Amino acid sequence: MSYDVDFGYPACSACGRSEETVFSWDPTYNYRKIFLKAGIHPKEHLLGKTGEEAGAMFLRAVEAMQADREAFIALEPPNGWGTVAELIECLEERLIPFCKSNPRCLVKSAT
């Protein structure tokens, strides 16, 4: 099971653009405790945020995980599916760069 976090642009009646999803991410629910400790609840904190806002949240989460790595590692699931190292890598290599490149997009869903 996983979260679904979709970034995109709403429909625009002025220019006729249709609603568009430009990036989707489906992190494992096993990251839940790690996200919460880092100050992010995907559904409550990300929904409706811009790429710029979400990117800043992801960056703060990475900084928190790096500053207190052992405390975050203690939250890793026993099955090994969803490690702190994997999450940091994903945030640094995929999410934060995407958000920097798309500061005006919106988090359309975070369930």
C-alpha cells in the first residue's frame, strides 16, 4: 500500500487548458512514522501546496532526518520496506528537484 501524491495544474477557463497531472509519487505507507516525525502529514500538510511550498517542506524533512538520523532509523519498518536512506535519496533526487523546477504547480492529491 502507498500514498498517492500528485502534482499538477488546475484547469484554466481563461486559456482553455485542461487539468493536468505532471508528476505522481506513490511512497509506501511504511514512511508514515518517518514523515510524521519530520513534520509532514501528506494529506494534511501537502494538499493544495505549491511546488515551491512542498519542496521547502521536503527539504526541511531531509534536514531533520540527517540531523537526527538514528531517531528516524528507529522508525523504519521491521520488513525493511521503506528506509530513511531510500526516502532521503528519493526526496533529494526526485521530489525536491521537481518542486524547484515546477514552483507554481499544485499538490492535487495526497491520499
